[in-house]
Amino acid sequence: MSAAINVILVEDDPDLRESVVEWMELHGIPVCAVRNAAEFYQALPNRQFQVAVIDVGLPDQEGYVLAEYARANTAMGIIILTARSTIDDKLRGYQAGADVFMVKPVDCRELAAVIHSLGARLQAAAAPAAPAPLTGGHWHISPTLWELRLDDAPAVTLSQKELQLLELLAAQPGSAVPKRSILARLYQRDDYSSSRSLDTLVRRLRAKILRQLGQELPLRTVHAVGYCFAADISVEQTEPV
């Protein structure tokens, strides 16, 4: 059975805030409701929240700033609420780190469904994943030459991002590395744009290895967690200068 999903709601409209809290708690979702950015920052150290529901139009600070702070400093899922519905508003929300962008008026049933879905995904990502069975062959990374080699096959030249990704996965062969850890290392941020960039990087790297070696790269996607390298792999140790 999954653990309760603790939610922090940041909403300055008292009627909306109270109605959301009442509906959510009647349906088993614990909610801590605050009125503004100051109360949001004060509440964070006192309780572990899985999901933040943030209104954009707050009296003391834009909700986008709170979303950026939450994305940079917590593992919470982030839902933005706003009456603004232009594509620019939505893009700004996702760039700030939102997982979901919802336009007011919001149906509490839909909001609850989004919270449950987002919370379940985050709980699954936090759970330790079983190591993947390792495939045959030995892969070797040369950071100095920016190359990847399988046994005695010709070396494949790597880009900087490809090298960084493989070095991260090589530190824990067979074990899943969280996607957020990879994004932080490769792109110094975790948002929609960087997530899509990582997906593209993985797809192109797999295609490159298959094209040059005629061999599938054992880089596995671990659902709701991240990626793992499911084979024996080592990294060439460089001598200190």
C-alpha cells in the first residue's frame, strides 16, 4: 500500500483555499494550506511534502519563483494553478519546474487525480529499484580519449554529454540512476526542456552504437526512476598530474 501523499497548497484566495483543503481531506489527501510565499518558505522545513500546488498570483512573490525554488531545493512534484492560459504562461510554468500546469477554475476531482498520479510516480522513483541482470561482454570508457569500446571492437567516439552520462551509469552498473541526478549533472537543472534533451541524448547514443558496432547498447530505461547500464563496464583511471 502506498504512503499518504502530503500536499502543500499555496493560494491567497481564502474561499478557494478552504474549498480545496476541505475536498482533499475528505478524500484522504493531507493538505497544509498557506496564503503566500513567506508562509510557504516557513512551512517547508517543518514537514516533508510530496506535492506542491502553487498559485501564480500571490501577493508577495510570483508562484513561478516558488516553483523554481521547490524544483532546485526539494524532490516535490509541482502543480501550478493560474487563471492565465496562454502558451507563454504555460511555457514559463514548465521552465520554472512545474510538472503540471492547470488553468482555473479547477475541478477538485481533476486536481486530486493529478496529485495521486504525480505522488505515485514520485514514490515509485524514490523506491530502490532491483538491479538489472547484466548482459555479456565488457564495455570500457576512456575519459581521456572520449571513447567507448566493447571488448576488442573498434572504439566509438563520444560527445561530452554522452561521456558524462556513461560515467554516471558506470559508477553503478546494473543499478538505476535517478533521472533527476542525471539532469543535475548534465544540464544543471531539472525541467521539461532538460528532460527532453536527455531523452534525445539517450536515443541518439543508442542509435550511434548500433550503427557503428552492430550491437545494442545495454542502456536500459527504468520506468519512473531513470536509467541503468545493464552490462559489465569500467572507466579508465587517469594518472594524477
